[in-house]
Amino acid sequence: MALATQSNFANPDAAYRRIVEAHRGLSDEQSATLDAALVLILANHIGDIGVLDDAIAFAKRRLPDDSQSGVTT
């Protein structure tokens, strides 16, 4: 199975709103816990380690580049 990067939702905005609404009223810690739980649940649902590896790489490419922000480590 190949990683699908186009929306599979008939209404992508509704899917986005559901995720945003699920976080409403949560603390930062609760929100992070919810995100982690969703990732694990959905990764298990997919059940393909290759797709998981591709998804991780795809997501990491979208992280901000700290070298452009002036942040030093």
C-alpha cells in the first residue's frame, strides 16, 4: 500500500473542523495526549509499517527548519 497524500474525505474541511473541535477546551498536555492517541490509533488502523515509515518521513519534511528561524542549539 502506498502513502496517500491527497484528501480522501468528501468534505476535508469537516474533517479538519472535527479535529480542531476535539482539542477545544483541552490543556496543552491533554491536546498533545489526544494527538498521540490519534496517531497510534490511526497507524494501527492502517497496519502497514512501510506506510507508517513514509508518513513519518512526509510529516518530518513539513517541520519548520530551525536553521531559518535563528534558533541555535
